[in-house]
Amino acid sequence: MESWELLLQSILNEGISKVERKEVTLMKHLMDDTKLKSRLTLWLSNLAKNKTTSKNEKKSEEMREQGNKKFKCKDYISSVGFYNLSLQSAFWGSENFLKALGNRSAALFYMEQYEACVSDIKLALKNGYPFNILYKLHLRAAQSYSKLQQRGHMEEILNDLKNYLANNHILPEDKKKEIEDQMNRLFMEARSIKNHIRVDQIDISLPELAFGDHLNFSYASAALDLKFSGEKGRYVISNRDIRKGQVLFVEKPFAFVLLDHQSSGTICANCCKLRGFSPIPCKRCTSTVYCSSLCQDEAWSTYHQWECFGHQTRLWEQIGIAHLALRTYLNYFYPESMKRLDEVNNLVTNIDKIPIEDLFAYGVSALMMALYLEQHTNFFQSNDFNKEAFEKLNLLKALEESCQDDPGEWIKNSKSTYYASVVLLQSMLQLVCNGHAITKLKCVESDSSDVLNEYQSRVATAIYPSASMMNHSCNPNIINSFKDQYLIVKAMRDIPVGDEVFNCYGPHFRRMGFKDRQEALLNQYCFHCKCEACTKKSLRNFSDKFTKLTCIHCSGPAEISHGSTVFCLECQNTYKFPEIKLCDLEKASELFDSSLNDMQSRNFSEALRKAKLCLQIRENHLFKYHESIAQTFDLIGQIFAMKGQWLDSLQFVEDSIIASEERFGCDSVELANECNKVTDLCLKYLSEESETKSIKYKEVFTKTQKYLKKAEQIFKLNYGPWNDSYREIMNKQDSCAILLSRLEL
């Protein structure tokens, strides 16, 4: 059937009426268009007929059988993956559901994930696991508690097993005897466990705000104040000196939705934590999974019961940020969110600035979602009109005026698609210019399994009303990071009292040129940026120099302005660039690609020869910090690493650190990743080298400590102790301590 994108474009192509730029006016105009409403209703109905993520017992059984095959081969990790898919497809409490749950608990036991194993067993027992094989779960749970050294829980489950056997008249006597023997051995094992309170792995708590909580600015530090001016709108300033690294915001989102792609596949749909080894699926759709039954219940009671059908039809995958607008609207009816409605109301919509075509597209999307709530959920029947929410959102007066014929009509029709569509439109407009991407750090193996590359992956889109009060700068003085769904904002450098606190909305001067930054900010946020990075000549096109030639006069960055004329951005000299040099650069690109192919084919000698020739050409013609030179350094380092020549690899990977610091800054994650990569190679050499008293060994050890310290400082500033990369660095430092003892012997 027709996608939402094509339908929306078709509607817009039919023409756009001139309508006043007000939410109530636009939505009344669209609501009165019966043809439009009929098209949207028909599209939603056709979508409902083609549900693709509903429960399917046949698929559940197939996935469970695949899991069983992997289990028999002792591939427990793969078997858990198939059992997860089986659980997602099964109806809650069905035979397939319970069998998959029991089988997953067995795989988790062999993976030594005992807490997850017990969690599955509890859920299976709660939902009526088959009586004739119930003893298997009791025994497995007791064994898990034994491994966890939890005597009380172990004895409790064994007593349950004892009662089960006493009331079981189905099992043959010899089988009962076998189970009783196992049970008695486990009772003896339990008695040998000392009364012991097990300290579970501590969940690292959220950081504390510098100078404490602000009394009138939610989730913000007391060191900040919210101000307003006609020129800046709402903005944030410091009311005291703030030091680099101090925490300025720790904010829970008003609402968030996961993005529908692979990067979100391991994240809880309700709290944004990693789902762990025993995820819990929604009871009705197959695409929504949680980290626990607690999150499952909370999501259903607050929003998922009205979104679930949309997941079954894959509606949310098609409409982008409109899904977050719906979640935001649903939160208006959740008591816990009411206290934050004022904050949401403070977010700008730019309704008077955005292109009229975009405004109409948002309006049509808002109407479609309101029709979805009316026709495919019981939302309007189960929720009373939230007058307080409308008052806080400044829509009450406008809605009253839209029903001039009958002043009481707006209350009578308060649960109609019209009123929902007005709020949905406003939410969508706010999110376009105030939405945040929640990111998680991803690690990807390079062609050398000994070197990892890391990058930030977007897993969700959220709305953080307090942090959204910060204005933009292409050279911000704060850094954002995430712990699960919480946004953590730290000072990236010292901020004197009275200075404005700036966020970066995406276009950063170290990553994007001036023209591209201006265009991106104008298109999405409707303003021309006049920050220091956009007005100071030396910073405006800072990122461009990493794609330039090298000047023959000063070795600075130079560009071909027109024809073959080269203009130096630093010394301002011009000269001709010979055609033959352009041919050399093309040859270098061919050599790079060919070297990469040879490396992947493990033809290392040829790969190395070509990569070094490529590097020689590029160093002769390109700016010394050119991104292509850094990529070539990295390629040569990978080739040597794959050959196990750690010191040779180290030489080239280390060269990329200088370029990374020059381009991205001394506190950048990119620099920390390069430092981390160097320490991987250092530790490989140190762990394999037998001559621990040599000068080279001690030099590499000292270098390892230096780069680990630098990486630790950067990861701590940008993220925190909950971050995987930070913990990896700390583990490496522990490894260094062991190596140090070898040096001291």
C-alpha cells in the first residue's frame, strides 16, 4: 500500500490554501476538509488490514525450534537470540511463550547469567508453566541461587519443590525419587552457604548538580539562571563562576521514543536502559521490548496501550518526529508529567517562520494521528479532558474562540479529534526545533580485530524542556552525554559569572563549514547564527582546512579557487597547481582502495607497499592534517596490527593522534578514541614481549600510562563512570598495574 510519505506528498501537491498561521485555525481548516479526512481514514484502515507485527504462534514455534538447535550445539548466545524472537511472537502466557521462557532460562544458566535465569523462571512460574515439568524450573532456580550464594532464596525455592513433589500424582515414582535426591543434595549445599548478604553490582547513580538543585529551574544547577530578552528569547546564564567539568543539567526527558533501526534493538522502550539478557516483550505487539516487567507495566499504563496498534501496523516507523509528538501529547494526561507542562509551554514553535508547505505537512500529520486515536484506540473514551493541560499550553482561549457559535461547545467536544490535532500540531512544531537525539556509544571492530573503532549512534529522539532553554553556538561551552534516558550537561570549559551558557544544535565549527552551518540552522531552527565561530574569520571555515592542499610557501591549508589557481588560506599567496599533481592525488586514492582490498584479502606485503606509496603522495600535496592523510596513517597501522607487528603499527596510529587533536580539540572524544586505540597496541606489545627490562619496553609502558591518563580525563569529562569506554580505560589501568609489577621484579 501507499507509504505515508507518498500520501503526504500527494496531498501537498494538490495545493495549499492560504490560512492564518495559528494552530487552531489551520487544524479547523483541515478538519473541515471532508475529502482529506476520508483519505486519511481510508489510509489508516488499509494500514490496519496489513498488520505485520502482531503475535504469530507459528513463527514463535519456528524461532523456538531454531533456538533449540543452537542450544544443542552449545551456542547459547545465539539460542537466546532465537528465544527472544519466539517470546516476541508468542501470545502472552501461551504454550510457546512459556516453553521459550523456560528454554531461555536454561541457556542463560549455561551462560552463567544466573540473575537473568532466575528472572525468567519467576516469570514462567507466575504465568502458569506446565505442571508436569515444573520441577525443572525449581531445580534450575535453586542451582542459580547457589551460584549467587543466596541461601534464603535457594531454600525457599527448594521448599516450593518439596511441596510440588508432595502434591504431584503424575510423575512416576522413580522420577520422583531422582528429583528428591537432587533436591536433598541442594538442601545440603544450601546449608553450607554462610548467612551472607550479597552485594549486587552497583548501578552507578546519576551525577550531582554543581552547587545543588535550582529552586525554579527544573533539573538545572543552582549556578544557572533562566533569562529572557526580545532578541535572544529565553536563554541561560551563569550566576557564579563555573569550572570545566561541573555538571549543569541532569534532566529526565518529558518524552522520548526509540528510533526504529538496529541501533535501538537492545534498548528498553520505556527507560532507555540496555534490555539485558532477559528482555520482556509487549503482551500484544512484537516490536516493543522492555528491560523488565516493571517497565512493561509502566509503559502500558501511561502510553503504550494507545500506541500498541500503531506498532502492529508499523505506523510509527513511517512518520518520524510525529511519533514523539504523539507521545508528548499522551503525557499531558499522565499526572506525573503535569508539573512540567509549563516547561513544555516555554518551547518555541517558529510557526510564523517555517515554510508554509512544512506547516501544512505537520498539520496533516497531526490530523492523521488524531484520527488514529479516535478510530483505532479507546483513548478518547478512557481519558477525561485535561483542562489544566490546555490552560498551561496557552490553547484554552484559542479553542474557546474557535467555537464562537456555542461557548460551551469546546468542553462538550473536548475529546474530539480537533482538539487533539491542535495540541499534536503544537507539539510537533516544538519538537522540530527543540528535539534531542539520545545517543549510545557503539564499538565496531576494524579489519584488525585488535583495534576497535567507536562512534556515537542515535538510538532515540527526546524532548528535554529545561536544557532546550540554552541558545546555540557553533563553539559551545558545554558538552552533552546520556545515562540511559537522562541528559547530562557539563561545562566544557570554565564559564565566568554572567556569561551565557551555549549548547550546539548540531552544526559544530570543527565538523562543518560556515555556509553549511548557516543553511542547516536556518532550515531547521529559522535563525542566522552570529556566534563567535561564525563571525571570527579564523574560525568560520575552520573545518574546511582538513580537506585542503598544502601551500608551497607556508605549508598552510590552500584551496583551488578557480581553474588551477591555488589560494592559501593562511599566507594569502596564489600560485598554479600543475595538472600532474591532480593526477597524483587520483592515483593516491586508487592506491588506498587497492591497499584496503589487499589487506582484507590478507595480502599484507602488497597492502603495505601501496599504502606507503599513497601516504608519500598525500603528504607531498595535502595539508599536513588532511583527513585523507590521517586515514592513511590508520590504514597502515591496521595492516601492521594484522601482522602482529605492534610497534610498527603503534608508530602510524600514534601519528593520527596529532591530527585528531588539531581537528577536534584537546578534549574531544575523537582524540580519546585515538588514545584508546594506541593503548590497545601498547598492551598487545607489553603482554607478548619477554624482554621486560629493555629500554623499549619501559618506553612503551610509559607511553601506555600517558595515553590512558589522557583518555580517562576526556571520557570522564565527556561521559562519566557509567560509560563503557571509561570503564574500559580503568580496566586497562588495572592491567598496567599488573605489568608494572613485572617491571619492578
